[in-house]
Amino acid sequence: MAGKIANWLIDFCQMTIGDRETTSRLHMAAHELVENVLKYGSTPEVALEFELERGEQHSIVRLRTRNTAEPQQLEEVTRRVRELRTAADPVAYYDRLIRSTAPVLGVSGLGLARIRAEAGLDVDCTVEGQEVSIVVQTTMRSDR
């Protein structure tokens, strides 16, 4: 299912933004985000939103997922995103995370770290009650 949703997004991005590099990075991010929602969410429902905020010089492209999760999952994702956002070097953080979570079953945080390290997208999250919203975004040059 994650692959189908990510493929739909790549088709949509190619039609709306036309930037192959950004489209490729968003495709990977969508796949990781949907996998996270399916793996860690407490319901089988998946919400993936795409937003394009066009400006004269630059545009912001944003993906958002939402789902409910158990309290310990909410704490874990909040902690992981905070660590990722404050990492001086996202690639080094990702490499450390790969080494430290390889022998561990369960939550690794690799998907979000991969989005930051490999796709260069900003990652953030908010929690309201039992709902977590994960947002990834990038800025690209506008072709207006």
C-alpha cells in the first residue's frame, strides 16, 4: 500500500511541480511516511496531504501524515524528531542510528532519519491528544 500511495504522489508531483529531483525526494519521503503510519499507527487509516505554497522566487512543498498512536509511540516519535532536528549533521545522525538500531526489534526511527539525511527534507511533528502529525518539507526555486 505504501508503494501505491507513493507512486500516486510521484505522478501528481510530476504534473504540478515538474522538478524531477524534488519529485524523487518526495516520493521516497511519502513511502517512508506511509510505512510509518501503517506500522506505528493505532488505526489502519492513512492520511497523506500534499501542499504546494507557490512564491515569486521560491515555493514550499510539504507532505503531512496523520494518525493516532499509543502514548509510548507518541513520546518516541516526538523524541526521535527532536533529536533529528537538533542533529548538527543529519547524515552522521542517520549513520549512528543505523548502527545502534540494527540489533533492536521494533521502533528504529530510520525512516524519518532517512528522509532528513538522504532527501534533505525538513522533518517536524506535532501531537494533539492521541494524534500525531508528521510534516516534511522543502523549498525549491519557483518557475513562474
